Amino acid sequence: MVKVAIAGVGELAQELIRILLEGGRHEVTALPRKESPGNHPPGLRWCKIGYYNKQQLTQTLRGFDVVLSFILVFSDEAYQAQLNLIDAVVQAGVKRFAPSEWSVFEYCLFTPGIFMDYLSPPEKLSERNLSHSGLFIDFDKCRAVLPEKMDAVVSFTAIDDFAAIVSEALEYKDEWPVIGGISGNKLTISGLLQLGERIRGRGFTVETVKRHDLLLGKLGTWVPASLHSEIASNEQQLTMEQMTAHTLLAIADGHWNLTDEWSKLLPAHKFIDIGEFLEKAWL
């Protein structure tokens, strides 16, 4: 049994915790900064912790095999919390660690691509306690803001696939790969647009953004909305515009066309098909 500590209990962390507990093969402890809500899943250990006392943090982490961080680094305070966590992991002698960027000691970078779940209808996201975090393509309003390079390839993975792969990786006996791509599906931008139009049964309104504007963090068009609690309401418009611009720039430069190391190391895992997933979601 692998002893796993989860730092931060946001949306993605809760999905992973659910998968880990269902398997019954891991001892899972949440390390949030707040008291237990009283309704956390059976079998989950809850340990309130402060991330600014490194000595206490180090002592808490002793005995764990793996620490997985889901701290969202949207502020200097959160950034420092993650740095303290990394120091404590080293001092506590934890074998494996994945910070919220999903890079890990041993050394591996977990890269799941874009989560296809966020292309689902808002009500489906609410059913899974996922916030509405808009992407550059909006299946609900049948519109897209895209880079000029329409043949760029993007990797998509379902959250359930991501959680399952991480769960299996915890028991992987050999050394983790340096680059740990989790690439469930690959589509070109134009292919994704065609998929959306087929599923929604109508054409999408498409606006393209020039590279010069993307480099400046500007879209000059509609901005994807986000209801994520970690982004202050008065900063959401600017934050989402900059994040979307940087995402589109990375797509155009090929950085979202990910490798598939974990797919090859765990060949028995069958990934969810994005077409089938979205067809079911939009029925």
C-alpha cells in the first residue's frame, strides 16, 4: 500500500482522491489549510496543515511515499507555500513528489494536456463539482477564438484518465520517466472545430488572433469566462485573457502536442475517446 499525501483539495485533487479511494490500494491523506468540512469521502484522512512552518510541515510528511501537490500558484503566497512544500519533501525523505505544475522528483513531468471535461455543458460540470473554466473553444455558445495556425495539434485527456494513470503510476516499480506525457487524444485545431460543429449541429463563429497580439497577452475579442474560486472576481477578465493568449501561443508553437510516455508504460489503460465523450456530454 502506497502512502499518499495530497496538498490542496481543489477540484482536480478531489477527482484524484475519489479514484485513489475507489481502488482501495492506497492510504490517502489530505493536507489542506482549513478544517475538515465533515463530509469528506470515507477512508480519506484529513490533516489541517500550515505551509509556512517548514519544520512542522517536514514532520508531518515523514513516512509518506508520495506527495502530490494541487496548490494553485496564482499568488506570491501560494508560490511560497509550494516552495516550502518542496523543501519539506526533501527534508522528510519523501521518495516521489509532484508539484502543481505536475513535475516530480525522480524526475518526471506529468503532462496531461487539456482536460476535455471542460468542453462539457455547464450543468455537467456542476454535477461533478467542477467550476466553469472557459477554453478557447466554447461548445455552449458555438464559438472559438483561435491562433492563425489551424493545423496545430492539441492533446486532450479526460480527468478520469488522468486520475487513473496517476493512481497506476504510484505503484509503478521502475523509475518514473523524465517526461511523463499523458496524451489520451490528439486533434488539430481545425479537427477540434469540426468535431464541435458536428456534435452541436451548427457552425461555430471563429475569430483568429495574430501572433503579435498573443505575445502581448491580448485577444481583442471575447474572453473565456471562469468561475474558479482561486481567481479573484475583479481579476478574472484580465487573468483569463492573458492565460488564453498564452495557451493559444503555446498551441501554435506545438507545445500542446504532447508525448505519450505513460501511455506506453501502461499499455493496458484504455483512454476515453474525446468524440464519444463529448457526444455523450451534449446529448
